[in-house]
Amino acid sequence: MLRQFSIAGIKHTVEIVDNIDGGDTFGKFIPAGQKILVAERVKTGDTWYDQSDEMMENTLWHEILHV
């Protein structure tokens, strides 16, 4: 799923992905691509965890602060 928003006139894209960095990361801001990734799943040890919509929204707001 892709969504877009602008801050200070710069368009940013939000992409919901299965996982980031092999499951080690909840979210990531990529400044060079004006993109935020938000993971649906994260991994601790050998166990994968699905993230609730609320957790993914919290991750999005965390990454927006990096913008």
C-alpha cells in the first residue's frame, strides 16, 4: 500500500511492507528517496510477530518525526 504526503513542499511516500531488514526494523525513513517504510511483521529471535494497525501507526508517526 502506498500513500503520499508533503512536508515543507517535499512529497514523501509511505509504503507498508512485509518486513524491513530481515525483520529487525519496525520502520525506516529513506531521505534520498523521500520514502517511509512501515513493516507489517517484525522478528525477535526465531519468532515473527504481526504488528497491529495501532503499532504500525505509531511507527509511521515515529518515522515522520525523522522527516
